[in-house]
Amino acid sequence: MAVIGAGPAGLMAAEAARAHGADVTVHDAMASVGRKFLLAGKGGLNLTHGEGLDAFLSRYGAERAQLEAAVRAFDNDAIRAWARALGIDTFVGTSQRVFPVGLKAAPLLRRWLARLRHDGVRLQPRHRWLGWDDSGALRFATPAGEVHIEYDSVVLALGGASWPALGSDGAWTALLSARGVEVTPLRAANCGFECPWSAHLVDRYSGAAVKNVTASCRSPDGSLHSQRGEFILTADGVEGSLVYALSRALRTSLEQQGSATLVLDLAPDRDQATLARTLAAPRGKHSLAHVLERRAGLSGVKAGLLRELVSAEVLADGARLAALIKQLPLVFQGTRPLAEAISTAGGVAFTALDAHYMLRALPGVFCAGEMLDWEAPTGGYLLSACLATGRMAGAAAADWRHVRIR
């Protein structure tokens, strides 16, 4: 059997298929495997998350039902045990995110590849998948020219379209659509949002972290989403973990309404009434910067955001200023480009797949990982589901010839 795509989902599919007795070859367009995996782990590989399984599963939102069987079969505890079997111990950080000791992705990937090769999995880099020929054989572009190879079953693990320079360019969408597979358009997930800042704010605060805030937004259906944390102010808008956690609701608002509003509480540990009384007191000779820092605990980029978004008249009115410190609206007109996103929404629709992630229109062809139409926040959930769906698809593809899973 063939696995196309040598990221985490593809490598896990190969491992599971080999464990089920399949003769496995992994093809990848790039010269080396796991490039996005390595880059994602550059600042610390967030392997999974340590929270309870029910809470863990809830992070997959509307797609929980389609992912639950795979994730339960290879949950966060199983992922830690799998890493330990590779000789990589893990630890749970203060945020309950799970990291390998040493934090880096490279040691884990090296040991994983060594074990796969030892177990007989073949790796074929520089093999870009081009679809199928008229006889049903897989077509690959290679340095030696185009080759056609027949396989009994196939797992496609081609990723989404974020970070295309690392191999996931979304070109597969046209190949599958042409074969009658329902594919939802790819969109940015866990992404930044655009906001037109002044040159002054950009010059002074671009790259600054806005810490200890609560952000909230409403989906078009009226549901409220709220999270506490931090984000980064960029030259074009905002990005970072707090924004990513709300990106699905914000993107949906953009798609359906043309704009999206993120409401910030810049002082989540202070109540509005106390802030209003404190800020209404006479300022004397003190500057606004002094008053904001001493009376509201706001300085640096937080104070800069207030000056950027609030008129001089409101800055001078304690009650109105307190209200905006507690509910400061940021209006977005778009997401940052898909190529910059952490991950991708959209992809192969679950209605096009059976329970084992086999394409109904193409029996014997399975899909796994980020090319499926699901999304999740950062925090280990993305990688966990890629590994889990790869494992399920790989095992099912290996068994295809023998049990004809329907």
C-alpha cells in the first residue's frame, strides 16, 4: 500500500499499516520528511494536551463526532506512551500542554523514522503526487521523470494549505474534486486578523505581547465565545494563542457578515464601577499615561491600544473610559493570508468518507490528518487528531484487501 504525505498523519498511517502486516511505501514531494512538524516544534513541540478526555474532545467543536472514535482509540495518554516507546519522555506544562523533555521535535522524528525504516517502511522523497492514470495507477513526478505505480490501497495525508513552502500547498483539492469527492474550500484557521493600525502604533508596539486580557466575540448564530490569555499586536493586526482560540468564530463572522469584532477586557481583574470611580477622580498635573498606569494598571501596549482606538474626549471621561477598558472593540475586515495560518479549515468533507476515513467515491483510498474538514485550537489538539486519524486510516487501508471495510 501507499501513503502519500510524510507529515505526522502520514507517518502514523504507515506505522499502523505496517503493524497490520502491509507492505508500505511513503511518498512525499519534499526532499526530506516532516518539515512542518519540525518547524512547528522549533519553539517547543506541543505534542498533545493533558486535560481529561471529555474536555479534550470538546475542543474539536462541530467535528467532534467524526473524530471521536479515532481520538479515543489513540488519546492523549496513548500519545505520551507512544513517545515513551520511542525513548522520548514527556512532561505536562503549567498550561496542561504536553511537551517532550528537551522540547524539540527533531529527536522524536529521528527516532520515529529509524523505527519505521527498521520495521520495513520505505520512504520515497521527491515524489510529488499527480493523481491517477487511466488504469488507476498513481502518478508521481520525480527527478527522473514521471512514474506510474499501482497499489492495492492508499492513504492520502497531504495536509492543508498553510505554510505551502513546507509541502502542504492544497493542490490535491483539484485532483479529488475531479474524481467526484466533495471538498470544502480551504480557509485559514488559527490565523491572524487584519486591523488597520496607525503608523505610530506599529512603530512603537508591533510585535508586543498584550498580556492578561479577556477576549470575546459572538458567532453569527449569537453564541458567545470568551477566553483569557494573551496575543501579539502585529504590523497588520493581531495574532497569537488568544486570537487563535477564537479564530473559528471570528472567521465565520467575516464569511457571513463581512466583518468581525473582538471585544477586549484590558483589566479583567478590576470591576468597571471601581475603575470608573478611580478614573473620574481629578488628575491634577498627572499625565494620562500616569493615570492609566496608577489607577487602571495599564501601560505600554495596552495604553497604546486605548490611545489608538479611543477619542480624546472619551479618554478624559472616567466613566466612559472605564467602560471601554472593560469592552474595547477591535473590528477586523479580513484574515491574514492562508499561507501564514497555523492550520487549515475545510478539506475533504466527512460526508465523502466512511467511518474509517475511506472515500466513498474511491474505494481503497483513505484520507487522514489536516486534509480532512475539521479544525481545532492550538494546544496539542491539532497534532493529536492528525496522529489519531492517521493511525485509524492506516490500519483500515492495510486491512482493505482482506476484510473489505464498508
